Amino acid sequence: MMSKIEEKNFTETFDRYFVPLCQYAWVYCKDQEQAKEIVQEVFIKIWEMRDKLEIQGAISSYLYQTVKNRSINHLRNGKRLSIIYNLPEEVMEDGESLPNLEAEHLYHAIDQLPERCREIFKLKRLEGLSYKEISIRFSLSEKTIENQMGIALKKLKESLTIIQNQLGD
């Protein structure tokens, strides 16, 4: 059991496990850069929570389980995005099947939505909240939330049609 993570222990752990954890994450996401990002995020989170985090058992078990969970979440989010955008799942799962830029374009299209529209879209489609839950959060009517989702979907469809046409060229 680790009650507190010291900088020296953290550095040693990072040096020892970073490469094997990247290889482990790659098994799930099949993208070397994404695997590195997942592992880096795990270590960043551990460092940020070092004063509060208590790891029961072996640190290696904790690291591998955390990387596995993050990798699976990455895949789930990719599938969710592919459904949202009506694109093949492999676009989101395997960066080598289509240009890596496509996922960036998808995120960019979301980021270009008006602020409130973008927030509502993310809550509905990425976090799975209902119109009612979102309406309570923003103190707006469910109909307003529904209208904002319609606007978001229309704008995203337009943006993604342009992107798909450009990729097809």
C-alpha cells in the first residue's frame, strides 16, 4: 500500500512502466500516439492526486488496470462519436484506416458550434444526459434544449459533409 507518492518514487515508477504501459494501451487502441497520450494522462492524474491517492496492492496492477480502463473508454468514445456523425467506426478506432486529421476535424467541428449549443450537444451526445436533465442544468425549457440540439446537428452535418467531400477528393 502506498499512502503518499513521493517525487522520487513517481519518477522511478514512470521510468519503469511508461513503455510497457504504452505497449499495453496500443493493444486496445492500435494507435501509438493515442497509447502514449492515454498513459501520460494516467501518470498526470496520479501526480495530481498524489496527496489523496492510496493504492491498494501492487502499483503495477493499479497502473495496468487504469490504462486498460482509459483505453476502453477511448474506444467507447470513438464508437459513440462514429454513431453521432454516422461515420464508420474504424474512423474513430483506427487512425491508420483514414487520415488522422479526420478525428481532429470532428472535434474541430464541435468546437465551432456556438457555446451554449456546443455545451448542450456534448451533454446530450457525449455524456448521455436527457433533455430534461440538460434543461434543469441550464434553467431552460426542454423545447429550447431540443431546438439547440437540432441546430447543433444541422451545423455538424454541414461541416462533416464538407470534410467528407474534401477527404474524398
